[in-house]
Amino acid sequence: MTQLHLRIAALVVVVALVAGCGASRSYGRGQSAAKAGNWDVAVEQYRQAVQQEPGNTAYRIALDLTDGKGAPGNGTFRSTTIILFISR
């Protein structure tokens, strides 16, 4: 029974690592697409990253900043300025 528990634990670890890698890859593809101005692709990749890792704040922010930009010529803004206020 101990070997079975070890195998199950190892499988859980592998699945968790693979899931994290997938989210990271989607996020990276989203960043590349956004830099190239491919907003539709960027939004889709960021959505996939958020679905795979819903607790990742960076993925959610990236999706929020790009969602709604859409294809060229639809009258939406092409850039976003973020202002952070840090209080002491």
C-alpha cells in the first residue's frame, strides 16, 4: 500500500507541474502576440493561462489589459497606461 501512495503522490506532482507549464506557455504566447499587435490571439492565450491557473494575478491583469482590444480598425485603444500608487 505504501508504494501505491508514493506512485499516486508522484503522479499528482507531475500533473501539477505539467499544468503550470501549460499556463506559462500560454501566457508567453499571449505576450508575444500582444507585442506583435495580434490582440485576438493574445486575449485567447491569456484566457487559456487564466483557466489553467486562476489564482495567478499576472495572468489576470494581462487578460484584463488586452481584452476588448480586438482586431485592428475596431476603434479601440491600442495601448494602456498603468499608474501605480505606492503609499508608505
